[in-house]
Amino acid sequence: MARETWGTRLGFILAAVGSAVGLGNIWRFPWMTAENGGSAFLLLYVLIVLGVGVPGLMAAFVIGRRSNRNPVGAFKTLKGSRVWTALGLLCVVTAIALLSFYSVVGGWILRYFVESFTGAYFTDPGTHFETISYGLEAFVYQLVILGITAGIVMAGVRRGIEAAAKSMMIGIVLLLVGLTIWASQQPNAAAGYEFFLDFDAEYLSNNFLSVLGAAAGQALFTLSIGGGTMITYASYIDDDRSLPFDAAAIASLNLGIGILSGLLLFPLLFSFADGPTTGGAGALFVGIAGAFAQLPVGWLFGAVFFFVVLLAAITSLISMLEIPVSFLVDEFEIDRSVATGSLLGVIVVTGAFNAFSADVFTLVADQLVDLLLTIGLTGFMFYVAWVLGPDAVEEFRNGAGTIARSIAVPWRYALGTIFPTFLLFTFYSDSLRLLGYAPATELLVALTLITAISIVGLIRWSDSEGETTQPATAETDAESAD
């Protein structure tokens, strides 16, 4: 079965940006920013995206392009122990978890887009959201959004995913810019800008670990790394593309759209709602919907806004569904349409738990997904640095410019030491807080270093064992042939 590829470089970049932007930047980013100190969160988020996210993107790109396979097939066919295949399977599980809750939010957005024309949410946005956010009606809208997503993925890489990304991303950016200019003219826009952009050192000092964990999780979520999306998308690109350039372009566009979303949403929350934290996870549907309710032609602004967010949701859902679809197509040679339809049935079941239960939704959306993405990216980094090693450097340099080629070796060693150590630190911090513990920083550092050193040591030992047994295996094979 011939494997598909991207038609153009722009198509790949826009598809990757669409995956990264999605609801992560327009729904989840303002929610996380509001609950973690505004500008304090923004600073750490920007630093993590640029300092950890870009190198992590390049790690995923190397795995994907080197293998030309889905995450499971990549770890199965590239160097190293077959144990690494479990990391690929984790990507498939993470994608299904993401789809299960993300499609619920997509359903909310679809409903609000439709209801903008009738003003159904204008009278009491808070009560309205509480009424429709979970239950049978939420499940029905979830099914519709999943059906739209599945239809695009069934059409294939070029005719489905790439074509949709090109048209949707251009529309998202243009409409966001227009809405942001309008938001800047609202009565309390200055207060929104201050909360979002005026750095609060005291808040960051008092809440550093919690803000750090939230910022790291948000960075991985918005960049779609750690879950296998970028491995899958990179598996469809050619060898003459510059991976560093593409990673920098995707991260920069993602960061720009995230900040643009904040410049749109916080002026509205301060102008027409009870502050930035109004609605929590439903801030987009309570605070922002309340803003539109107070405008003379609020239905029009609401329809345009929720149409933008709907496009963003679909681009992300497409990338998530492509991970398990590519797994079935590559590994079992199942027809794309059959694979998509089968997975749709699975996600309908897992998604129903999120659509009918607020507790399940919150657990998955706010905590479980962040931990899974952190584990995934940490594994990618260790694998690229210590298992692929020189092969990763070679792949990094293919198609890259002179400056990018010169940083390939430092990138590899930073990928195997500094970056995964940071991710392990945030993983332990978040995990222990989730279990109700507030560990001392010294304990977190000790756990992190012990884990990092143990993983690297185990990988190096495994490699040396493989090198020792390989000649003996070859000799045995020769004797068998005789």
C-alpha cells in the first residue's frame, strides 16, 4: 500500500500549526493563564515553548521522518529494543484520551455557534453552560463534531488533512486579528492587558511549582508534542525539508496565535464578565458569551467568534485522530476509511464518559493528559539522544542550513540531559500534588536526578548488551546456513 505524503511544505506547516493551535490556544490557554497568575504563567509558558518545545518538536520530527511510520511503527522499525514500541502504543492511548474529552469541548463550540443566531445563551450564560455542558445533548453534539472530523481524515493526507488545514488556518488568523482589534476598543481592555502582560513577580515566587507544572503541560498540549501527532505528521514529509526551520516556524506561529488569543479574550473578560477566572474551564462559554450578550449585534460577533474556535477545534481533532488511524493503516494495512470508522466507534464509547460526567472530564482534561504528554515527550527525548544518537544528528542535518547543522550535536546532548530532566521534575511535582502531597523542592530534585540517571544508564547498558550479542547471533546464523 503506497504511503501518502504532504503536497507542499506550507501544507505541512499549516497542518502542524493547526494541530498545535486548536482549542489549546483559544480555549485552554486563557483558562490556564487565568488560574495561574496571568503574566506569571505567560512568562514561563513562553520560555518553555521556546526552550523545551522547539527541541522537543525536532525530536518528534526526527523520529517521524527517519521512520516514515506512525509512532508504534517508528519505534518498532528504528534502532533499539522492542520495549520502545510501548512508547508508541502510549501515543495511541494518549490520542484516544485527548479525543475523548476534546470532542466534548468541540461539541460545546458547535452548539454555541448554532445558538449565536438565536441568542439562546444571552440571558444567563453561566446557568446556560451548566445546563448544556454535560449529558445527552452534549453527547449528541460530540457525535456531530466527531463525524465531521472522521470525514476529513477519511479523505486522506492531501485531499483531507492538508486541504482543510490550508483553508481553516488562514481563516482563523484573519478572523482572530479582526476580533482582537475590536476587543482593544472595549471599556476595560486596559485592565485585561495589565493582567495578561504586566509581570507579577510576587505571584510567581509564591506559586512557582504549580505555575511551572501548568505552563509545561500547556506548552506540550498546544505544540502537540508528547502524544505522537508530530511524529505522525513528520512521517509524511520529504528528506529535503529543514526540520529546525519547520519546528521554529510552527512554534513561533503557535506562540503568536496563543498571545493573540489572550489579547482578544482578557479585554472581553474584564470588560463584560466578573474577571478573568469567570467560568473556569467554561470561561470561553460563560465570560465571553456574556460579553456578546451585552452588545447590540452580539449574535453576529458571537457567531464569528465561535466559528473561528470551531475551525480551530476541528484542525486539532484531525491531528489527534490521524495518530491511531495511521497506526492501523501502516501496521495492519487496513483501508483508511475502515480504520477511521472503527476508531470512531471506540472514541464514541470513551468520549461518552467525558460527555456525561464532569468529574471524568476534569480529570482527563486538567490532569491526566498533561501527565501522559510529559511522559511521552520525555521518552522521545531519551530515545533520540541515546538510542538513535548519531542517526538522529544525521537526520537533523538533512535539508538544514549551515547554522542549524552546527547545533545538531549540542541539541542531541541537551535532549538527553537538560530537557528530559526538566520534564521529569514537572512530572513528579504535578503527580505528587495530584495525590495530595506538597513535596519539598529538594525531594523533587533528588527523585528527578535518580530517575534521569537510571534511565540513561539502563539505555546505555541495553545498547552495550545488544552490541555484545550481535556478533554471536550473526555467527549462529552463519552456522545454521551451513
